[in-house]
Amino acid sequence: MLPEILRQNLNLLNASAKNNKEDTLEFVAERIERRLAETKADIEARISAMETRLTWRLFAFWIGQAAFFYGLVKVFLAK
């Protein structure tokens, strides 16, 4: 069998490697969560900007439709 000192050193190395692995996993998980939050915020900002542009385009479309309909009614009523 292994001498007691060697066994203790190996146990310390195993514990250290396990702690190192846990620390690395925790660091990577935090990094992924941070990047996910940043990506989510970016997507929300893009959706908000797109919604604003679409609202203005729809507004312009309906103003144009109302003006066209008004002109059409005016032409037919003038005859």
C-alpha cells in the first residue's frame, strides 16, 4: 500500500483539484449568465426600436389612406 504521507498528499491534491474545478465551473456559469443578460437587454432594445419604427410607419400609412379616401369622396361628391 501507499505510505500515509503520500496518501495524505494525494488527498490534498484531489481536494485542491476538486475545488479548482468547482471554482472554474462557477466562474464560467457567472460569465454565461452575464452574457445572456447582456444579449437579452440588446434584443429588448432592438425590439423596442423596431416597434417604434413600425408604429410611425403605420401612422404614416393610415394618414395616407385617410387623405386618399377624403380626396376620393370629395371627387365623387363634386360631380
